[in-house]
Amino acid sequence: MTKEKTKTYILDTSVILSGKPINLDANIATTPGVFKEFTPGGKDYQNFQFLMEKGLKIQDPTKESIKQIKDVSQKTGDKERLSETDKEILALALDINKNDECEAVILTDDYSIQNVAQTLKIKFETISQKGITKKFKWTYQCRGCGKKFKENINTCPICGSSIKYTISRRENIKRT
């Protein structure tokens, strides 16, 4: 019989801002980037402080995991859609999952975080939104001539038109 892994819920800023109930009996963590998004005073800051009093830990992800997130998000096309804080959250989940006795679950309504998490087989749960049903591969495409680019550029070197995000591949996913 396999031992059940200890879950750690990783909180995204949107989860704290939602004010919705969080299981305070579980391990909860977030990153310094999320902490920096709250300024002293106000209801949101008080919610954050309350969570810290109830055991919310602020943890730095490793540089190796940050690099892995940047590499994977480049491949999925989410790299520029993710903030540095979003990348920290995903990287922290990778770090937690390296411990065989632990399992990270990201709490987020952010579709780009969910897309990268799905690619890396990191569990996630939503708070206010339905959550993703398809995994996307994003690319950059010229609005004028249609040429596709791997990197985001402002202007097409071929025709001079602007570049837009576009989905190059979608794949249905099963959420557990």
C-alpha cells in the first residue's frame, strides 16, 4: 500500500484577492513575488496577514526550477503571458514535487499557469473560474502576411505588420 503524499497548496495572488475560503488545515505556501503584490493596509493585505498567521509559508523556488519553467513556457508559448510571480509559483510547485512524500497543488484561476502546469503534470485547482479544458501551444503570427515566429517581435520583418498571439495547437485534457 502506498503512503498518501502530503499536499501543499500553492496560492496565486488571485486566490488571496478572491477572499474565498482556503483549507487552512492543509500546508499552504506562496512565493516572495506574491507577497510583494500586497501593500500594507486594506482588506487584501489583512487577508494575506491572516493566512500567514494560519501557517502560510513564503518560499523561494530554486533557480533550476525557474529556468525549467522558462524553458517549458517558451515551448508552450506562455513565456510572455506569465509574470515573474507566475513563474515563481510554477517553479515552487516543481520544487515541492521533487520530494517523493509531497505533492504540490497550485490554486489559481490563471489559464497560462494552468496550461504550463498541465504540460508539467503539476496538479492545480481553480477558485472562481471553471479551469482549462484544452492545453494550448501558443505562437506569434504576423497580422499581415501570416508568417509565424517562435519569439515575440513587434513588427514583421517581411511586411511590416504587427504580431499577434495565436494558438498553433490545442489538445483536450482530462482533469482529475
